[in-house]
Amino acid sequence: MMRLNMNEMASRVAQDIPDGAYVNLGIGMPTSVANYVSDDKQVIYQSENGILGVGPAPEPDKIDPDLINAGKQYVTLLKGGCYFDNAESFAMMRGGHLDIAVLGAFQVSETGDLANWATNDDKFPPAVGGAMDLAVGAKQLFVLMRHTTKTNEPKILEQCEYPLTGAGVVKRIYTDLAVIDVTDEGLRVRELYGDNTLAEVQALTAATLLPPL
């Protein structure tokens, strides 16, 4: 089967971010999405630790140690960007002022439930950050994740087994195998990569997938 690598997955998400959108990119893989949004689009990135107008990573000799995003990565500030405290940042997130949030996930259910802050493994302590606020506050929530775990267990389930970040919040799932929409009818495959078939992807999914329209 054709599986996209991390950069290819991020590039695929970037295709669906519209010009003029206000976007929050979650820690980890979602951060890479900003690298692939085309130059003819103006996308305004928000970081939950208090930055609007986040720019690309700085050159090694131009790092400002006081300027980092929520993932503790060095960033730059674009012209017109600004800083603010956590209260204002979370008011933006909770108040419906972000068009899109792109988050990673441990599991997603067939009804769009999101689990991305805790597992049942004591080796990995829970860490919710601002995920709950983004999940319910953003106008659209995209999930970017691998289709299965490292041991090939499905991450798309009928019901999440881990504690929920938000119920019914996910609108679209981007994996290394396919793009899947969460609809009122169920999980609708939007795109299969390469020669992947619906049957092959279904075999790695623990919830029913509807064929592309």
C-alpha cells in the first residue's frame, strides 16, 4: 500500500487551508503544515502561548531565545504580528475566532470524537495543553495522524478507547493512507492515495468507511 511520509501528509493538509484563514497548528506533525502552504495564500498562524502572525523558523544565527511557539520551537514574527497573554490567546481559541485547528490524535471515532491527550500507558503522562480549547473553539478541526499505530492497530474506531479531548469535533482526518470526512452519514472517504483501494484501507480501520462520492 502507498503510505505518505510526514512531509507529504503535511503538504496534503496545506492544500485545504484557504487564503486568509486564521490557523492554529498543534504540536508535532501538524506544525509542518505551515511549510507547505503556497506562497500565493496569506495564512495567519496563532500559537496558543500568545503569538499571532507566527513566521517560519529563523536561521541559526538569527534565533531570538525569547520567541518560541507552544511546542518550544524557535519561530519568527511576521510583519503586523503581535504578542499577548494566555488569557487573550485562549479567548481567541474558545471564542470561535480561529478558522481551522490542525491537531494530532491517538484515536478518532466514527462520529468525530477526538482523543489526543492521554493514553492508558503510565510511561506517557497525560498532557492536554490547549487541545480541548482548540477542539471546541475552532470553526473546523482537522486531524493529522498515521492511520495505524506502530504495531498496526487501527486509530480510527467506532468509539475511542482513550479519554476524550472533545466529542463530535473532528471534521476531516488526514492519514498516511487517505483523507476521510466525518459526515452525518458516517466516515466518508474523500481521497485514497496512489493505488490504495477502499478495501485495503477498510482492513486497517475499526469503523465502517463509506466510498468516495
